[in-house]
Amino acid sequence: MPLYVYRDKCENFKNKDFDHQECDDVGITMSGLGIKKITEDNIDELVFRFTFVQKIAYTRSSKLYSYNDMRDAFTKYLGLEVNCTKLTRHKFMVNCARGLERDISWEMRSRPQKSLDQTKEAYA
């Protein structure tokens, strides 16, 4: 199913400085975090989920965003809606844990396995 970002539902959609590309980026982010609509009530949950993903996926080349930067960025798009599946925090966390588990399992399977004798020799 295609992802639809309903920009026209943003409170500041009619402003001439409205950034359509950034709005689309925020919408794509929302779909990955399982949040259907940005409201004043759920903005802290949105920031929490973004921070959580940022911490588990951090690489040295990644830019870390502060809480205030994220809150300001999401607040600009209050009212934004996307057609994604809404996830509870528990379901979101379970999905993240499963993704981590899959990544680790894949890495372990894709590396050549040393025999037990080779491992013993390395520590002898």
C-alpha cells in the first residue's frame, strides 16, 4: 500500500514558507514510528520513539538530534496525518527488538564460522 502524507491537514499548510519536502520527510518518519497523526497530546511520544530509534541505530556518521530540536521540528507540522498502522508503545518496542535480533542473527550467519580448534588455538 502506498504511503500518503496529508500535508493539507497541517495547521500551517497555507503559510508561504511551508516546506513540502521536510513535511514529507516527517511523514515518512511517522510511518516508521507507528504514529498516524501529530497532535499536541502525542508529540512527546513521537519524540520518545525517534530518540529510541536514534539511540539503537546510532553510528559515528549519524547526527544526533536534541529533544528540543526534534520537538520543534515535529511541532511545525501539527495536524499532519499519514495512512500508516498505529502502534502502541509496546508494539513499537517489540518491533524494534525483533529488528535488532534479526540484524544480529544475520551478521552471525553471514560470517565464516571458526571451528572450536581454531578458537582454542587463538587463545592458547
